[in-house]
Amino acid sequence: MFEYQGLYFYTHPKVYEPAEDSFLLAENVETTRKDEVLEIGTGTGIIAIIAARTARNVVATDINPHAIECTTKNLIANRIFNVELKEGDLFEPVVGKKFNLIIFNTPYLPTDEDEKKDDLNAAWDGGSDGRKVIDRFLSGILDHLEDKGRLFMVQSSLSDVAKTLTSLEQMGLNASVIATKKCFFEEIVLISAQL
């Protein structure tokens, strides 16, 4: 268990433990009382719980069943009641729904085919170029983002940030990098975009 911003979080050995990318997101994402938020890849639930302190509602999803279990524990521990959890891949659990804020700490690391695949690996496995999940995510944004809706996503300098910004602009979103964090062999970036 760890403490962050006056909140307490249990971790799980098969769930991505919050790290630099999570904290970059936590320190820069702002929500309002009107926000209907979708967080994809909730992990321990840290971002969903921080967003829920001010947002109207949060739907938090994860492909990893252990993440759903871990986040449930953390919602109870922090007495957060306006988060709905759904297990599934990317937008599958929210087909037909739109949100005015979408948040995603993407799996952005380039990985080799022979690397071990398990529940935890899904948190960072971006495929050979780091974009396997990012590109699938981008293709579903317009179906789930309300008019004038906002998007926050984290990715690595190793997974072609310029390509992401170009894709967002081509979809009609005004996009930019609003925060960065230097790590060992990469720079983690937080992209903000608005429709």
C-alpha cells in the first residue's frame, strides 16, 4: 500500500504499479464537476480516483481482471462512490457511450514478439513500434468523445509522438504536448487534445 495526495492505494503483483507516467498524468489532469470521464487502463485506479474527487462520474476500464479487483479495493479504501468499473479492451466496455473527458496511460513501449505475455505485460506492451494499442485507441476516439470533449494520453518518445499529434489534428482535435518527464532511455509525454 502507498499514499498519494492524501489517498491510499493497494497494489497487486499482476497490476501495473503507478510510476513516473502515472504521476505525470495525476499532476496535470484537471477535472470539473460537469465531467463525465472515461479512463482506459485504470490499473490500481489512481487516476480514476483522483478524477472522481471532482468529476460527476468516472467509468474506469481495464483489460486485466486483477486491475478491476485492485481498483475495487482502492475505491472502497478511499470511499469513492462515483466510479463505475468495466472489464474489457479499450472502448469495448463502453460501446455507444460518449464522454467529455477521456484519459489513457497507453501501453507505449516497443516490445519483441518473444517477450513474455501476461496480464501485467498488457500495461506496457506497445508491439514492435510501440503503437499497437495507441493506433487502435486513436481510431475509436471520435466515436466516444463529445463535442468540445477533451483527451489526455501518455506515451513515450520511443513510440512516435509526432505521429500521434498528426493523427489527432487530422481528426479535428487541437493537440499538443503539455508535460514531459525524462526517464532512463526515453521521455514520457502527456498529450492534451480538444475536439
